[in-house]
Amino acid sequence: MGLTALQTQHPGLGSAQGDYRGATAAARFDSPERELAALRNSCGVYDLGYRAKISLTGADRVRWLNGMVTNNIRDLAPERGVYAFLLNPQGHILGDLYAYNRGDSIIVDTDHSQVEKILATFDHYIIMDDVEVANLSDSLTALSIAGPKSPEVLASCGIEVRDLQPLQVFDTALEGTPCTIVRGEDLEYPSYELWMPSGDVHKFWAALVAHGATPAGSEALEWRRILSGIPLYGVDIRERDLPQETEQTRALNFSKGCYIGQEIVERIRSRGAVHRKFAAFRAPGPQPIAPGSKIVVNEKEVGEITSAAVLHIADEEKTVALGYVRREIGTPGREVLIGSVRATVIATPVTDLVLLGTEPALEHHEA
């Protein structure tokens, strides 16, 4: 796993580093609790160098990608994006990605850990199509800021984003350097990606921190992901899983026409729901819940855990986990056993664990 562009420019940035989603990035700067509070309640900034960008050009790019993924590329408006799955012919998930219509190209955004598989799949299916694929990961990187005060921080940098819609893209500049802004999907917890040339990433990082964003590492990002109930490909989404089992209906479009794996997805829709669903669980205190732990009801195994975290929030510890469970069990409030631990099915996003006592003030920092 290689260093992100930010870590390459500023070796050792953060108080600890670690591998995250196919790249080496900062694991933490201060405490993950404080960083998580900034991401949820104020404004946090983090390295998105674990994401890779792939450019698709050529006259057939829209038609071709529309026939490859589960969401509607054909009708995607300029400067807008969608989330989608890449499937095999049996309907199993090979990867997930965002696709953005940039006018003369489509930019595909995915984790570095998925790039080789996605590029190989693209190459396999480009036959007589006028489609050119270019991996931009070495030349283009990204940062993100998140939290309700993110628009304020960007405005202080001369970038106005208050009217930006989810997955809308626009080109701008920060301190004279061109960049691209992308609004995140989550309406409750707003976030904004900044794409820039890899050589400029530390300049952008320093500017955002100086204007009040709190640095956050991958440990806080993982906590935020679990609290939001978002499955991670390679961890919560595996190749054996089917799209409807993941509960990510935002990735599916049922009126776009044919694509690889579409027959299976449509068959599931027409015959009714799948037997399993992705769900979240909470247990009191720090509990020995780990990926692979079995979920049991009435002495019968009904599912398994794929992600878990012990959250140390305001002098109180809670265990929150994600996993798959039989659909009839996955109703919020239902009690289950995870191994020997009593837990409750909960709705996401989880909002009551991030308490105001951990919220950092929005203030200016040194990079």
C-alpha cells in the first residue's frame, strides 16, 4: 500500500499512520473522539488520498458505462454524480464507485483497494467501443471537509458552496490554485470534497486547517462510517453479496435498461425482497464483538457482523456494529445475541452518541 499524496508531501503527518482503504494515511492527529465530534458537530478536514480517480473518454463512454453499472449514466446531467455498483453476470458485487459527468469525460471515483479489479473489468468489456480509460491517481488527489460549519470554512477560503446540491460538481480555485468541489450525499451531515493536483495537496490542507478545520484521521472516519450505517466494500460488501442485501437502494436504477447483472437484480425486485438485509446494532459498554461474530435469536443463527467499533464518547463507552441479518429480524428495537453479547437493532445514522461536550470550538489552527 502506497502513501497518499498528502503523506508523500508531508511525511508522518498526524500522530499515527496506518493503512486505510488501499493507501497509507494519518490514523489520528489528536483523539479520535475529538476528531469525530468535529466531523459531526463542527468542521473536520481529512485526507481523501485513499480514493482513486479514473477518466473515461471517447464517443461511446456514456453508453458503455451505462451498460456496465447499476445506476443511470445515460441521463446523468453535466456536473452531477451517482453512486453505483459494478456487478458480475451472476449479480454479485465486484466493486462500488461514484461516476461524475464532466462534460467531455466521465470521472469514476473509487477506493485504491478496488482500482486494479475495476480497471481489469473495464478492460475486459471494452471490445469495439470508442472508450479510453486513464488512471489519474498519480496526478489527482483529494481532501474533504465535513460538518455543519464546513460551508463557513470554505467561504473564508473564498469558495461559496451553500447552494450546491448532493453530488453536484463545480470548478473553482483556492488561493489561486484550480480545484474541483463535490458536495457529499448526506444532507444531515454535510461534506465537501476538494479535488486538486497531487502536488498542491499540502497547500490546500494548510489553508483549510488555518481557516478553522480540525484535522481528522482514518480512525475517526471509520467511527463516522459505522455510526452512519454505510457499508464498506471489501469489509461489509463482499463479492458474494447481492445489491438489495446491502440496503443501498441509491445505487440501483430500475428504468435505465440493460447492464451486466441486471437480470438478477430485476428478478429479485420482481419476486420480492431478499432474505438478508444490512443492519446496525448497539450494545452497552465495550463488548468483544468482532467481524465474523454470529447473530443469534432463539438459539438460531440469523446473521453475522462485518464491522464493529467501541466508541469512547463523553466518558461513556458503547459498542456499535454493522452486519447482515435475516430481514424479519432487522427491525429497530429487536433484541439479538451477538456471540454472548446482548444487543439491539438500531436505525442509522446514530445521532445520540456524539455529545456536545466533545465538540471542539471552530478556531484557527496552524498546519
